[in-house]
Amino acid sequence: MGEVVIKYKVTLDQPEEDSPDYETIADRISGFKEVQTVEIKPLAFGMMFIEIQAVLSEGDGIVDGFEDRVRESDELIGQIEALEMGRL
């Protein structure tokens, strides 16, 4: 089996009191072995998103499993959107 490179856009739910700690969440995600790069980028109106580039093996459930792990890494993670996908 081959590998795929996927670029994700991860948005966070905004808590009532403060803005989310993007750095801590990005650091946690960057610890995943599949993750190549993690960047915090501006979205709109002072909001930010986390861009992840990951290299995953091809196979049933691999991508879904990775996305589930990202969601479970922090309670503020809202939406995970695949921006780009390509084979290696």
C-alpha cells in the first residue's frame, strides 16, 4: 500500500470567556507521528485555524481514525476539513 498526504483545516469552538489556546492545541497535534507540519493561520475577524499536513497510509479507516484522534485531542476542536489530498 502507498501513502497519502492530506492537508487539514481545523477550526476551534470559541469558549465563552477567553479565546482558545491555539499554541497548546497545535503542540499537542504536532506530537502525532503522522503529522509533518502544523501552522496557526488567520481565518477572519480575529479568529484563527490550525493547518495540519499529515502523511497517512492508504487503507480502510486510516483517514477516519486519524481525524477522530485529532478531534479527541482537545474538547475545543470543532470542524476538521480536508483541504488537499495527494498520493506519495
